[in-house]
Amino acid sequence: MTEPISLDTALASFDALWSPRIVTRVNDYDVRIAKVDGEHVWHVHDHTDEFFLVLHGELHLGLREPGGERTVVLARGQVFTVPRGTYHKPAAPHGASILMFEPTGTMTTGDHHDPVPGHVDSTAGHELVP
């Protein structure tokens, strides 16, 4: 990309939930945005961390850690990185929009996952079409 990108304009360009769009790339990483509502699926990325930034709304991240399960709640403007090898389940009870930063080719459902419900797009991201 050789021009600035408005995240608000990019988010307005699609309606699909849990189906991220790639807004730009940084070296071998995708910067993805997504609209989310309801629950995703428990999944894990074996070899990469996953960065989340909440643009609008609130995101809940269920985490399965050695000490048990917990939920991290992120408000607008907050960030969190899920460490590689940690099972997690994003959810947005009231809808949200998020930005994720992860290596190009990383699947939204990770390397291992529970059955994928029909409302979740198992993808490595879609190119943003302005």
C-alpha cells in the first residue's frame, strides 16, 4: 500500500463476521481487521503468538492456561497478545471490531481447533477490496 488506510472506511467495506480482511503487510506479517459478534472457536497456534487490538466494542478472550481457564476482557483501545501454544476462544457478546497482527498465512482457526461452526470463516485472511 502506498496510501494511508482509514480503518473506519475499511471496516465499512464489508459485513461478514469472523472473516478478517488484510489491510496491509509488515515484513512477513499481516495486519488484519475483523468484525466479530458471538463466539469464535477454541483453537491454538502452535508456532506464533496472536496480537489483538480492540477498535470498537469489547472482546472477551477465553484462555486455557496451565493453572486453568480464565477470560481476559478487552475494551476499546486495549491490546493483548495470546502466547503461542495457548488455547483461546475469542468472543464478542455485543459485537466488536478488532485488529490482529500475525504471520502471513496464519489460519484464523489455528493449528488445532474444536469443530468450526458455520459462522466462523476458517481462513488465512481475505484481501481488502476498497
